Amino acid sequence: MAQPDEQEQARLSERRAELAKRYVKPLSDRPQSNARGIHHAALICSDVEQTIQFYDGVLGFPLVELTENRDYPGSSHFFFDLGNSTLLGFFDFPGLGLQPAEERIGTVQHIAIGVPPDKHAMLQKKLDELGIPYDGPSRGIPESLYLRDPDGIGIELLSDELMWFGGRWLDRE
């Protein structure tokens, strides 16, 4: 499918502006969220050890738990520490013959993981040394390193502070 032409892009831009005007409230009028944050995201991997080597070994997110999935005997359920009391969880489902995901409605497009600027620079250097491809800086977005894990899951390593987006704070005036 082709990207929208200029006329369609203009229409979509107008629609976004209408939705923002209707639903994005100024901080002073915005109710406090009912949530405390994401406890964990749960993804599916094809190989437990390969996933551990990538997230713990390459990205430096320590593995903090590895147990059997309570809902599917033989399946592993494991977690990586993303800091700030947040976890990234994975399952494998041996025997189900699952196929690789495709980018489509209802799937995860990518997960943005905040990393301090010094760690961001260190990870960029490590990705370069290991020959792991990423995007972001080449498109003029130096704060973002977009890459794929061994199963093709989109990961963004973002050096911006939490709640900072598009050059402004989303949680303060």
C-alpha cells in the first residue's frame, strides 16, 4: 500500500488537529491517571537463550526471573529489568508452531525504552561494534536508536527523559 498523497496527508493532519483539540486537555484540566505505569509488557520469542543474550547481553537489561509459564506447561516466562520498577516480559510457546509477526493493526509497532544519555551513547557504540543495524540518527533523530531484536520486535532506545516528547514535557506546563 502506498503512503498517503499530499491531499490525503493534509486531510489526516486536519483530523489529528480536531482530535487533539477535542481530547487533549491542558494539564490544569487533566484528571490524574488511574494507572501507576506499565508493570510489564509481555511479548513472545522464538528462543529463550537467544532473547536473553540480546536483552541482557547486548542491551544490558538484567534478566531477573525465569520460570515456567503458569498458563502453558513447558513454556518459559521470563523478565528483564528496564529500571524505574518496570519489566519487559517474554514467553516462548514450544509446540505451537507460531509464525513471525507482521506489522499490522493490533500488533506492537515498537517499544520505546528510556536510557540515560551516557548509556545511550555506549549502546550506540556497542551496536556499531557488533554490526547490529539501527536507524534514527541517520534520519535526524539522534535521541532514538530504532532496531529489531532477534525475532524482529521493534525496539527504540530513547535518550529523552520520561514524559518528554516532541520538544516539550507532557506532564507539566
